[in-house]
Amino acid sequence: GDRTDSVRHKKTLRDAVMDHLNRQFARYQGSVEAVFDRTDGRILELVGPQYTFIVRGADAAKIGLVSMSVDVLEGGRFVQTVPLVVQVSLVRPTVIARRAINQDAEIQPADVEVTPLRYTSLLRLGLADAAQVVGQRAKRLIRAGATIEPDMLEEVPLVLRGQLVSIESVGGGIRVVTS
């Protein structure tokens, strides 16, 4: 949906846009980087408090090439609308494989590391916390340096196929144990 933010501080138009983008992507545990495409630098450096900026972003969950507009008000009166095309990327901590992890191996702390990666799409974000990975089992071979994604992992089963287990049932003063 359309989202509007009004900023009334000693910030530049560029700062207002960056604040808007960082609020939109705060839930992704990262920071936003933006390259302003073919925009007059003087307009980006307009500064408050005499100016108020109303930032309008078309999509609150889009990175890549994003079209936006900023209404510029001076003393509360509309001055102009500045159309912007912004190349937006998200930099966030991401768990990667420090070395190759074999299929069905339980992932150990030494197998992974967290490093900041730049994303230009939100479709395949890797996991941000090593605690989400360590102790899980690899569904398939994970190459060294690969970003670890949720669909690569599964819980380690408590009982393996063919393993003997003891089952105990207690009820009505009777205890039954069997293998």
C-alpha cells in the first residue's frame, strides 16, 4: 500500500528518504543502502526546518529499483513534488557455511559464520542468526560460502530408522516396558 511519512527536522530531503526506507525495512534486521538515480544533488540536500518533506513510497516491501516521490513544503505551503528513482538494497547479517556441510550432517558452530550481505531482492533472504542453524541437520550438501536458507535445514530426529528404543507405559498401577 501507499505509505506517507512527514519529517519536520533539520534533515535533508535525502535524510528524510533514508529514514522512510529504514523504517520500512526495520523488520529485516539490516540497514538500507540507496543510490539516487539521476536526481539533482541540490534538491537532495534541501534542509529543514523551513522545509517539510512528505515521502511517498509505492511499495513498503520492495527493494531494487523503486519509484518514490517527495512533496516539499516550505512554511507549511506546498512547493513541489520531487519524483525519485532509487536503487535500494538491504544489507543484513546472514549465516553462511564456513566449510562444506554434508547432507544429513548436524550443523556445528564451527560450520557457520555470520557476515553482512547485500540483497537486491527479498525473495530469498538467508537466516540472520547462527542459533537458527546450529543443531539443525542439512537436508542436502551445502557448499562452502553458501547462504544458509530455511529450506536447507530440518530438525535432527530424536529416533533414527532401525534404532532400538525403550517404551514405557504406566497406568492403573501397572508399568510396562518394552523395546
